[in-house]
Amino acid sequence: MTSRLRLIIQYVSDDWLFIQKYSIHHGHETLEIRPPFNGVERDNGIVGGMTKIWEWHDTPVPSMQIPTWKTISSPSISGVTLRCDGRQYFKDRKLDEDELDRIAVILDAYKILSGE
């Protein structure tokens, strides 16, 4: 079953990756998100005189993934890394404490609003 909770992942850079999947590494576990064909949107433009590209994926969070997201946002977990896997290359980015705190706040609000 799919929840009403949504996940949006955005990659911004000077170089295209043509993202095919995302991996969130936390502890000794990995959550893989495989967008369907054409599931990653792309755009580009000029920002501050420089060309920038955007690649993003917007999807509902399956109910079965919510416990994993709670684990990821737990203060006991450190070193959470988001990997954007492209056609040839990948980009890793460590999620900082503020990002993980915001995920926890969203999950708490979702729990309250959904009556769980």
C-alpha cells in the first residue's frame, strides 16, 4: 500500500548524471529507489551567469518504507549517504544532521495527521 507521504529527491549540478536509481546508505543497510522509465525529470537553466542542471524524482512513499525512513532519521544513525546513480557516473552526498532532523519532523507530522 502507498501512503500519502511523498519523497522528492533533487540533484543540482553543472554536469548531467542521467539518474537511473537512488541509494540511501545508513549503517549497514541500503534503501534503493528505482524510478520507472522516465521517472526522473530533468531541466537546465542559467543561474548567476552559470549553466545549472536539475534532475529530480517525486514519488509516493510506500507504507512499507516508512519504518526504514524512521530508522534513517533516528539520532542513533550516523553517516547517511544519498547516492545518485547515473548512466555512467554517480554522485554521493552525506545527509547532514539538519536534513535528518527535518525528515524526522515530517514523519512525526505524518503520523499525527494520518491518525496512526
